[in-house]
Amino acid sequence: MSDPVSKTLRDEYDRVQAQLDEASKTKDNIWKKRNELFDERKRLQKELDAEYQYKKTANDVYFTAILEHSKFMQEEQPQNWEEIQQEKQQELEGSGLAVAREERELAEIPAFQGEIMTCERAATETSNVPSGEMLTRKAEKIEEVFYTGRDIRSKNNRAPKYKKGGCNSLKLPQAVMEQLYRSSLEKRNTFKAHQAKFTVENKRTAEERIAKLTLMGMDSIKAVVDKTEIVAVIEAAAYNESRGM
């Protein structure tokens, strides 16, 4: 084995064996890296599965809560609607009572009360002035007013205000004064004759107005609560359908 050929073969063998050992070592390192990568992939897959499960659980909780909330609202809304109707009804009844009270108080005022007072004052002032004396225009002015069905609250139904004294005056003959006196009494008597009838008519009209206002108030009640949260329900239904529920 000490010949040159054997030595050459042995050296070649050692060189090849060294290369094989190096290749084997490189192979082992590569497989080690491969196994490490597989382990890393498994670890990441586990984390991904855990995150997916967390997301799935969160979605289940979210949409379950939406469905429960929608169901609760559907059960709660009739009660809320009734409460709103009751509150609205109480408000309408309160305001309606105030309007009705005012209407009835105004209707209780005797008809032509202002006109009768005007005629009586004119008759009194005319009868107390001697013939030929100075009579102010304001005092002798008598408005030609007769009831034509206007609202009892009209400003024209109030007694006119008279001013005492004044510089505009004239002398009236006795005949004119007597005619004014009789005219005032006739108008007063006419108003008094129709007073009871038109007072009753005013009361009837007031009750009709109260009835109309009550009906208008009832018709004005409107819904202010939505019946369902339709968007949330649709989303929940689509989610459940995608999961095969």
C-alpha cells in the first residue's frame, strides 16, 4: 500500500469523502432550516386559526346582540307608542280644556251687552241735557250697530268709550233731543229682546268650535318611533344565511 498508486487513490478517496461530508453537512443544515420553516408555518397557522376563531366568535356575539336588540325594540315599541299617545293625549286635553274654558266664558257674556250699554248711556245723557244746552258730538254719537252673527269676542262688540268735555259742540232743539232719546230706547229694547236668543246661539257656536278643535287635536297625533331597525336585521339575516343557519 506504500506504492504511489495506492497513495494517490487514498488521497482521492479522502478528498471525495471530505466533499461528501461537506455535502452531507450542507444537506443537514438545509433540512434543519426546512424543518424550522415548517415549524414556523405551523405556529403561524395556529395563530391564524386562533384569530379566525376569535373573529367568528365576535361576529356571532355582535349579530346575536343585534337580533336580540331588534327583538327587544319590536316588543318595546308598542308600549312606547302607547306612552307617546297618552302623553300627547294629555297635552291635547290640557290645551283643549283651556280653549274650551275660554270659549265658554266668552259665550256666557250676554249678547249685545256693549250695544245695550251704549244705548242706555246715550238715552241718559240726552234726557239729562235741557233744551238749547251745549251737547258734545262725542256724547250724542250713537253707533248704528246690530248683531249679524259675528264672534262674541269681536272688538266691535265692546261699548265705545266716551270722552268728557270737548271743544266740538252744538245746540240741539228739544224735538231732536227727544227723537234721539226715543231712538236710543228703541234700539236698547230691540237688543234686549234678542239678547237671550243670541246668547244661546253664542253658546251653541262655542260648543261646536270646541268639538271641532277636539277632533282636530285627535287627528294630529302622529308616530315618532320607528317600528324596526331594518338595516341591522337585514345584515344579521345575511350573516346567518352565509353561515348556513
